[in-house]
Amino acid sequence: MKNNKTYFLNSVSELHHFLNIKKPTHPLVSVVNLDDLGCIGTEEVSTIVFNYYSIYLKKNFDGRIKYGQQYYDFDDGIMTFFAPKQMFSIEENSTAKAEGWMLVFHPDFIQSYSLAKRIKEYGFFSYANNEALHLSDKEETIIAGLMQNLQQEIEAMIDNYTQDVVVSHIDLLLNYCNRFYNRQFITRKKVSNDLFLKFEDLLSTYYQNDDLSVAGLPTVQYFAEKLFVSPHYLNDMLKNLTGQTTQQHIQNQLLEKAKELLSTTKLSVSEIAYRLGFEYPQSFSKVFKNKTNQTPLVFRQSFN
């Protein structure tokens, strides 16, 4: 039976110790060339929790990554992103040899920069591993070049300009990854369209329930789980395809159902609100007016 160990790595130094490599030059940021790690040579399953940002460019990784209850295989030119305190596990085999690059940086390293706020806008830090970024050869060359430049800058003599230069490189790398992810939504449009159709079907089915007061208003998390994707990935995919977020799609469908009930039934506004899953009728009226510039009663009167 394989051992299952959990490792909590709170600092860049702890990561270097875990990987059995020399101490980092800078205590808050590091770039590791995975080619230098050699063969892993173990049969254990490791669960790892980082307390810092980590970005991987993986090549020829002869192992499996587990996210939640599912395993995913990896091939050349794949990037994955992890925000602090995310958990993932790696099942390694005796011949596994990781290749590529790993960039890690503590949130404190970017704290005084605008990137500290903007980094939360990059949804791919919350994507599941099966939603990894697949790079073309040209894109892989760009990312590898940036990783190499970062490593050289960090391991050079540290001066008053080092942090500014390194944060600028990280910012540039994230912008490239954002561009490449948007390209991936386009090049894998059939996959995205299939996912969108499944989402629309689930959304329509949900609102066909005549009594949503029991089920409640649908959430982004609900549909993400049904589609086996992360909420951020679903949101970014829909926004790329339609220009609207998952929440906007949910509200639009809710609005159509509300209009149907207001125009075809004699249910009171309160009864409609409860039927649609609202706890308070006032909340329903507020949402309806924000979307239509009309109160539910004014909308109903237009049909009389």
C-alpha cells in the first residue's frame, strides 16, 4: 500500500528544503529549473499545500496530478497555477523525471505593488488542473525565456532594483498567460461550445422546476460542479464566448422565468418571488427593476 503524506510548505525556503536543493537566493521568490531535480524515485502519494503563489511549466512529467477526486495526465508544454493555501496531490512513479520550470513567490513579495490587487483578477489561479494551459511551441519558448530571465535576475547580485525588475517580469508573464488562455478558448472552441450547451441545458432544466422555493436560487458553484469544472473556469469560458459571466446568465434566465409568471399567471408578486427561490419579495422586486427598469407590477400591467 502506498504511503500518503501531507506537506505544508509555508515559505520558499521550506520548498527548497523539501526538494533537497540549495537555499534560495531570495527568501520570498525563487525560480527552479525542474530539469535539475533528477528522477523522483518514489512510490508515495504526496498532498502538498503551498502558502505562496506557484506557477509551473511542465514537460514530460511521467506522473499524475490529482485535483479533488480525479487524476489528470500531463504532456509537453502545460502550465498550471496555484494560489496560496490551495491543495493538490502528486502520485509519483519510480521513473518520473520532471522537466520545465517552477516559479514561486510569497504574497509579501508583491504587497507594495499594484500586482498585489490585480493578481486576484487572474481566474486561472483557481482553475482545476484539468483546465491547465496548453502551450504551442512558440508560446512555450516565450514562457521558458521569461522563467530563465527571472532565475538569472533573482540569482544575480540583489540590489535596490531587483524587486522592481522581478515583479515586472512576473507581471509580464501573467499577462502572456492571460493572452494564451484566451487563445485556448478560441482554438478549443468546440469544447467550449459543448460546455456552453450543457450549461444552458442545465440552467433551463433548473428553472423548469415549478417550486424553486425548496431548491433555492441556483449558484455558480452548483453549475460548475455539475459540469466538472471550476467556477472561475466556467465564468471565464462563458465570458469569452458570450461576453457575459455565469452569474449574468443565471440572472437572465431568472428574469425570463419571472416575466413568464408575471404575464401568464395570476400569482402575486410575493408568490412569484417565493416560487423563484427568493427569501424576501423585496429582493426579487429589486433584481427585476435593476434588470428591466420596471417594477414587477408595472411589467404585469403592460399586458392588461
